Amino acid sequence: MNTSLLIAFITFSFISGITPGPNNLIALASGANYGYRRTLPHVLGVVLGFNVVYLLMGAGLGTIFSAFPLAKVILQWGCLLYIFFLAWKIASAKGPGNFSGKGVAAKPVTFAGSVGFQWINAKVWVATLTLVSTYTDPEAYWASLFIGSLVNALIAFTTVSTWALFGTLLRRFLEHPLRRRVFNIAMALILVASVVPSLLIAH
């Protein structure tokens, strides 16, 4: 991969990774409710899941959408249903200790759950398709795909961690049960709002 193409790849990957989306919003809410250490499985799941989709897209998985349009529809509805499920988990989270000694109302997203979510995350499919189709070097395709995978891993870890760490900075402010409740409901609504319009437009 030549230098100019690599710089363009890094720029797109970083902008795509740092902007608000399901992964980052979940990391923000999880960081605020559970802290960075318990959010780390979600962060690592995003890194692995995104790269698996990216590499498979590079190997030709994207052609499935052209050959079988129904696959895209199923993917979109799966994403929508899972987003509603995650929104409910965020809205019902009460954080460590539940402020009443009864434990937590919901648990942070697991590593496996985070990896699996990348397969139905519409933003991931759009980003990986763009990276593969626009920012791989035709003259050194597989080498550039491998380099891109390493770059994606570093950027995904950094950007999602940034959102999670920002969430941890809000923990003290959110120690009051009412403020935490309002925050979690707001995050759940924003998460749904970040996905639903694009999926509806796609139909």
C-alpha cells in the first residue's frame, strides 16, 4: 500500500471510528455505568468483529448483497431488533451497586455479544465496504488488506476506548440515581435514533 493511499485509509478509518455510532454510544453508556475495565470486553469485541467483517468483505463477501438482496434486508432488521434490545439494557441499567445494595439491573455487553453485533451493525458494513472498495491497492491487494486490518485494529481500539473513557469521566456526576436514570434513558433513545432513520431510508 503506497503512502498516499495509506494516509487516506487511516483518515477514513479514524473519522468513521470516532464519530457517533452504535459501538461508540454503547461504549459511552457502559463506561458511565460500569467503568472502563468492565467495558473492555465490548471494546475488544468491536476490534475483532470489525476486522473479521473487513477481511471477509475483502475476500468477496460483499458480492452476497448483489446476488441476494434479501440478505441485506435480513441484516438490517437484525440490526434494528438488536439495537432495541441494547437500548432497553442501557435504559434499565442502574450501575454498580444499584444504589440500594441489590446489585445491577443489567450487565455490560459481553465480548461475544460485541463480536456478534458487528455482523448486524449497518455502520460496520458500510465502513468495511468503503475501505475495501476504495482504499485497497489493486497492485498489492492482499498485502494492503492485511495492513488495513492492523490499522483498523489500532484505530478501533483507540476510538471506542475514547468513548468508554469519556463515559467513566461522567460516573461521579451520575452517582445521583435520578441523573443516572435520565442519562441512561437519553442514551437509549439516542442509540435508537442513530440507527433507525438510516435503516428506514434504506427500505
